[in-house]
Amino acid sequence: MPELPEVETVRRNLARSVSGKTISHVTIRHPKMIRGMEPSQFVDALMQETIESVERRGKFLLFAFRSFYLVSHLRMEGKYFPYPQRVEPDKHTHVIFRFTDGSELHYNDVRKFGTMELRDKATAMDVPPLAQLEREPFDPAFTPDVLAANLARKKKSPVKTALLDQSVFLGLGNIYVDETLFHAGIHPFTKSGLLTTTEIERIHAHGVAVLKKAVEAGGSTIRSYVSPGGKGEFQLQLAVYGQKGVSCPNCGTPIEKTKLGGRGTHYCPSCQKERIS
């Protein structure tokens, strides 16, 4: 958390609130969040620069300036809060952007896992971490055949583990993998190499559909996620994630929860039959 739908929701709200604004001052209260350069260099580079747009690549936010991007990853708890005037930061506010119009943008992160770095626009997409990402799930070029080729590289991995890899299916995180596999009728422990062409087509179709619906609902507010525009509502539509013991919406069997790769994993034991060969 947050996953692609949440990051896209954050992007849309930030695009409305900070696009076109010029930075007059930056305060860094947790220097380790700044990657690739000294915090003082980061601050100097941003002085009097104008945010042209706010973009997204997978789960990364990209604040676009004239010649570079500020690449931001929210990790587990990162949040951006825009304010129309100067406000006193709380103890979890670690980076503050002040604009020439007197407004501010605060980056808040309870766990301090989030990162920020500046990347040249001309090369940002060609080097890690952005170069390691698959095409956007809503891109027509991301086809079931592309997904099949990606899964073929992970044939010995459980399908859930494979789908969490952003070079396989960009944007799927723990919540949306569980939802995708439920709607596709596939057990999360099924080895990727055992999937049929039809099953991969179902994963592709339901994965894209789940992400689109989640974006439309503003993401899922589970635990602490909130965007600059408020809380998401997709959690009200979740079929299996967080539903342990609740009746399956398809067959009525209680939803089960287990662990896979350290991740809580939800599924219906009736609709998603485990397969070992």
C-alpha cells in the first residue's frame, strides 16, 4: 500500500493542486529520503523551478519540471498534503515544498520508507527503477501474449508471487492480486508454468478490470491510505481481500487467509481450487 489505483488517485489530485506552481523553498527534515545526491543539491536544483505536470509510472509519482523529474515512491505510508497557506508541520512531515504563491505541499510518512530523487527527463525511463517496469496495464500494447511471456520467466513461482513482480504485471500489489485471482478463478499457489492460455487471458482481463474499477473508486482505503482528495471507496467492493471468514460472493464458502511469501493472501477454497500439476 498504496498500489497503482491509490497512486493514480494521488496523482490526479496533486495535478489539480500543484501543477503550474513554482518552488520558492524546500525543507528536508529526514535527509535519508533523498536518493542519488546530497539533500542540499536536491534543494538547490528545485529552487525557482515550476511543476509542469504530475505524472505516474506504475507506483511512482513523477513531478515533471522543465528538464527533470522528481521521482517519488510512497512505499507503505507516504502521503502528500497540499495547503493553501503556510502551516505548522506535524512530526511525520519530512519534506516541505513552499511555493511562490504562499501555498505548501507536505510529504508525510510515518514509517519513513518513501524516497525522492531527481532524474533527467531524457534518460529517466531508460534506467532503473523506471526501466524495469512492464508497460502500463491500460496500454493496449500490454496484451495477454505479453503477460504470458512474462509469466514464462516465472514458471516455477506461485502465480501470486509472479504477479507481484512489477516487470510481469505493472500495478498489481497484494490487494489487487488477490482480487484478480479470485475473479479469474485461480488459486494463488498455482505455479505460473501450469497456467493455460485461457487462464492467462482471464488473469489479464480481470487484472486490468480490477485496476480500472479501483481507479474509478479512488483506490482502497485500508488502514492509513488517504489521498489529497480524501479516502478511496474500492474497499467496499473487495470480494476476498480482508474478508477472512466472510461468505464467498459466488458460492457462499467462507473466505480463507494464508501466507505466501510473507504476504497475507485471501482466496475462496471452492472457487479457486489448488492445483499442483
